[in-house]
Amino acid sequence: MLSRVSRHWFSTASSHPWLFVGLGNPGEKYQGTRHNVGFEMIDACAKSLGISVDTVHCKALFGQGYVGDIPIFLAKPQTYMNLSGESTGPLAAYYKMPLNRVVVFFDDMNLPCGVLRLQHKGGHEGHNGMKSVIYHFRGNREFARLRIGIGKPPGQMDPKAFLLQKFNVGARERILLYKKGVKH
């Protein structure tokens, strides 16, 4: 998946930077939960590109590197999910990023687990982290988003509890396969 995404984004001759932001909740308590797949995708990108995401900048864990001559910024807001825009908005402003060079990775219950959907613009689809990002982009929705499917809660399970639950073994394998670029 990462190789397909990087070919798509970096196929232009432009050397303008890109900002990739993964949404999630900070802290060990939330590691491996469905709501943190945005963080996990940033970690996978960082590992693939050899970028350390260990500096604190604009309320985010932040790292920078290059793909060829193209500067890449990776960020994991540390503001908790529902306030992600408090980090994302200032990061984009600080680097004077046009929003068409920003990509936000986030979990989506409306997609089956492990399915990825890249969109060049759109709404928040009821996702509070995305609502915050859009608000801090002054209502502008002209930025790309990578929606990462986590599936729907089973039965009558509370969606909030489902989001904060860790993946079961089968779901974790589907997520890992897509992070590695393997389809099942």
C-alpha cells in the first residue's frame, strides 16, 4: 500500500513539501486501538522512509525527511483525537502548506476492516477528529484524507467503546497486511 500511495503522491516533478498527519490518541493506553490506526500508518510511513517521529512541534510528535528531493513532514497530534485540529492547523500554517499538500490518515467505521480509501477532499463523515481538523483549516475541506477501515461495532456495542478497543487477531492481520501493501 505504501508504495502505491507514494507513487501516486510523489510522481510529480514538484519538490514542494508534503505534510502527512495521522490521527489518534496519545499514550500507551491507546496503542493498538482502532481509533489509533492513523498513528500506526504514520509509524509505518516513518519506518519505510527512515524518518524519526520523535520531536515535539505544534503539539505533535513530528519528523521530517525526504523522498528523493521532496520534503516530507510526518505528524501525530498529541492533543487527543477530538482536538486534532489544534495541532494540524498550526503545523500547516507554520510550514505555509497549501492544503492540497496535506494528507490526513484516520479510522473509519463506515469501511470494512483493512480497507483503505484515498479521497482528495470531502467532509468529516461524523468523525470528531476530522471535524476539528476542518475547523482549524477555517472550514476548508480541500485536503486529502486516507480513510482506514476499522469495521462497525458488533451488535449493540457502543461505538465509543468499539473505537477504544484493541483489534482482535483477525482484524489486526488485515490492518497489518494493508500497511505492508499486501491485499487479501
